[in-house]
Amino acid sequence: MQITSRDGESIIAEIDGVSREASLMMLGEEVQVGDYVLIHAGFAISRLDEEEALETLALMRECLELSQSPT
Amino acid sequence: MNGAFLEEFRNRELVQGLAKQIVRLAEGRETPLTFMEVCGTHTMSIYQYGIRSLLPDGVRLISGPGCPVCVTPVGYVDKAVAYARQPNTIIATFGDMLRVPGSSSSLMQERARGADIRIVYSPLDALALAGKDPEKRVIFLGVGFETTAPTIAGTILSAASRGRDNFFVLAAHKTIPIPMSILSDDPELAIDGYLCPAHVSTIIGAEAYRFLAEEHKVPCVVTGFEPADILQGVEMLVRQVVEGRSTVENQYRRFVLPEGNTKAKELLSRVFVPSDAAWRGLGVIPGSGLAIAPEFARFDAEKVLPVTVEEPREPEGCCCGEVLKGKIAPINCPLFGTACTPEQPVGACMVSSEGSCAAAYKYGQ
């Protein structure tokens, strides 16, 4: 879910028009509005690392290319 | 492009490319490969996206004890029912506990008889209930794995800092790595690798599975739960087997760090202590649970408000225990889809949306 606002230890995050309030008690890093976070039972538990996401996608695309090669 | 990359990780072309690679890698193997997932979200996702239909015959996916409500034993439900019958008491719970059958009743039945049972989305909501109704005691049903346990820990710390004396937790939290090691040593299951859970791993970190890979020689891949994630996780597992390696790899690096979530782990170690835990199907496993630490005993329902309950009885004919160990598929239970359906569940695996039986019923095989 994407963070739409932050008030101290509390955030509002949104996905597909559904918004949820969550606590930042478990995220020590500087979390900002616009970041994507995983939310579980009212707590943000992890923040998306976009660079890692892009690397994972690149590996998947490599795999796709491999699967299309003849051998 | 959606910044969360959801569409990308559901992309059909990528999914098919990965599936083809798996077919290639597994080709020519004489014995089939069996990989287990131990995460309710994986279970649902695998059924929902028909992942099994994309895999060759030689690669089998089975579900283990990853559904938190399902692994919670009957005796726990019986205690929750006993608390629900007490006067001046509000039971606060995640929704899927409501219909889990106990030995002779369920929370749903107790609610029909007038018990005050509230469904909450977060344990913080349960604490808020206690603040709004200081004359009543609020008992939160704390079930779940390492993902949920820190949310309860955070809530107990909040309760302590606010001096709340009418909030209690009936805690039955479980930790997944030890049961994984027990199942990986079971020759009947012959597990060739683990798709390690996504959310749990954000907390405990990929390194938590190192002992499985090194001492128990079972390949481990921390895997996300979008379809391309799951297939890439399977591809990485097949590759480890083919190359004769057993190590911990992290497919879900966009959310999971090697060390996990340090703050959440601190919450866990402040509020909980390791304990033995009773698992449906697996019995009591030493060191596989989390009990509320003595410092916070005043929030521990079992310490402050002890109840006695009847000898727990498993529902007759229910194979939930065997399903949770991955020994049988839901469809092989004689009650599946006939005596046991999501509308009239006999066992917990048919109740929770994360249960294998509920997922198999909803999405078909």
C-alpha cells in the first residue's frame, strides 16, 4: 500500500481506493509519504525497496528470454 | 507503471517464461520434486492463480502448517469459548477465528447466545475497545506467526504505557522454523525444498532459515506471493536441487532483508519468551511458541484469569492435522466438499480463507 499521509508514528496508506491507518512502531527507517509498505494487522512491517524490485524483474525477464531461446 | 509493481509481478508473459524454465530444468529427472510452502498467503495465491497447472508433473507443490488459525488447536478455541461465556467480558478477535469449531461450541455459536464478540482488524483496535469500555475486560485472541506476534507485542507495550488494566491477551503465537525442520526430516514427506514465507520473513529475515539449509540440507527460497514471485521461487528451488546445492536464497528481496525487521524483533524479545507450543496435527513442539514474558504477565489472560476447560476433542473424521503436515491433499479427506464445506466447516482448514481446504474448495484443484 502507498503512504498518503503521515502523522508521527501513524500513517494512512492506500491501495485501489481502500485506505488504512497503520502504526510505524516497527519501521525505524525514515518512511515518507509516497513509499510503498506492507501492512499487517494495523502495522507497517516492511518498506518496498524499488531497486531490488527492478532487479528481480530484470532476472524474470532474463528467464523469459532464456525460455524463448531454442536450447 | 504502478509503483508497487503489482502488474509486473502478475505479468502473464513473465509467468509463462518462468514456467517454461522450470519445465526445462526439471526435464529428465526420474523422481518428482516436492516443494512445501508454509504460508497461508502462498496457499491462497497458488490456488487462486492456478500455479500447479503451470508446473510439470515432476514438480509438486504441497502446503504445510502455514495457516495461523488452522494450526491453533481445539483446546485454544475451548478456552476462548470459556472466556466468551464470562460476564462483563468482550472477546476481540480476527474474523476467521469465529467459526473454528471447538470441542462442543464455537465463538460464532457463543455470539448467537449473546456473548460479546468483536471482530477487529488490528490488536490496536482491541486496545481501543478496552479504553472505550473501562468497566469491561477485553480479551484479545492472540494467534498467528512471527508477523502477527510483534503487532501484539506493540499493543501490549501501548497498553502498559497507558496503564490499561482491563486489556488481556490469550496468547498462542507460533514460530515457523522449528516445525519446518521437523517436517523436512520426515522421510514420508521427502521435502526437496521450502518456499519460505513472505510476510513472516520480513520479520525474522532470510537468515532464519540458514540452519535448515545447512544442517537439514533442505534448499530454502524466501518467496513473494504474486504469481511470478512464486514461479521464480520454484525455479530457484529446482535449480538448487539440479545443481546439488542447499542454501538460503531470497527471491523477495524487495521486502525481505537477510536480518529481517530489527525493530519488530526487538518488540518480540521485549514482550515474549520462547515457549513450547501445541500445534494442530503436529502436537506439542518444544520452543516453537511465544509466551508473554513475566514482566507483562498482568496482560496474560491465562495467568490473570485462568479457566478450566473440558478435554479437547478433535472433530470426528477431520483430517486437518494430516492436511497441515502436507501428508494428504484436501481432496483426499473423506469429508471434503461433502460433510465439510466453507458454509458448514468441520475443521479449521475449511474455515480460514488461508486454509488449504477452503482454498481448494473455492478455486478447485
